[in-house]
Amino acid sequence: MRTSYAILILLSIAIILTYTLGSFYAYFYPMTYSDEIIKYSELNNVDSALVASVINTESGFNRNSKSSKGALGLMQLMPSTAQWIASKLNLEYKEKDLFNVEYNINLGSYYLNYLINYFGDEKLGLCAYNAGQGNVSNWLKDETYSNDGKSLIKIPYKETENYLNKVYKNYHYYKNKYK
């Protein structure tokens, strides 16, 4: 009788933990818009897990997200940047379209790939996605932040350092989901 009771308690605990962990991961690492993420990541030649990580970090998968600085949509694109990307992709640009999931992920994943290729480094591309291409280019010219002009030894913006850490934390989860 005691053994049956102990087994019942252990099974109950296992069920509760499984549900709790599942809820935890579902809350902190949503898998929303996975079809669109995969489609536009492949189209724009960028890792889909990285795109999901950026979306989670930027907007928490809120398609209607607006930052205090004016960035819009899932991937938090600045309207001027989005307009430039749309012209590169020969797409019509309307600011309201930045709240359209497919449009935003297409432009955002294109831009992420562009920055990674521009700097020849994923970490620098992510820093530029957050802090701006011009800022990262300037950091690379400054011996305080770069020894070789190609990599950073220090990120001068704490916000960008935190951003990078959060993207990579998310990435470790999403890389197992987007294979």
C-alpha cells in the first residue's frame, strides 16, 4: 500500500513538472509563425532559429509591437530601414504593412542576413541589428572596442550587450526546434 501511494505521488509530481515546464517553455519561447519564419529564413538565407530568436527578443512575437524609438512589428524594423529593404526586394512599401507577419519577417530576415554578410560575422550583424550599422562600424574603428577592426573586444552599449546575450539565450532553445 505504501509503495503504491509513493508511486502515485511520484507520478503526480512528474505530471505537474511536465506541465509546468511545458508552460514555461511555451510562454518564454513561443513557436508562433514558424511556417513564415522558415519560409523567409530560407528565402533570405539566414538561420530560422536565429530569426525566431530575434523576433522573441525584439517583440516577444507581438505582431503589433511598437518601440519607443519607432520600430514596428515582429522584427522591430525602423520605417526608414524597412523602406530601404523593400526597395532592395522590389516590394511596395507601406508603413502599415510592417504589422503584416509575412512582410515583416521577409524584410527583417533579409536585413539580418544583409548585416551578417556586411560585417562577415553573426555577432557583429546582431549588434548592428540592435545598435545600427553605423555604430558598429565606428566601434570597429575604435581601439577601445576592437583590436583588429574585424571583431569587438567590448560592446560599448550595455543595451546591445544585453540584447546579444538574450538573442543567443533564445537561440539555444530555438536551434533544437528549427532543424
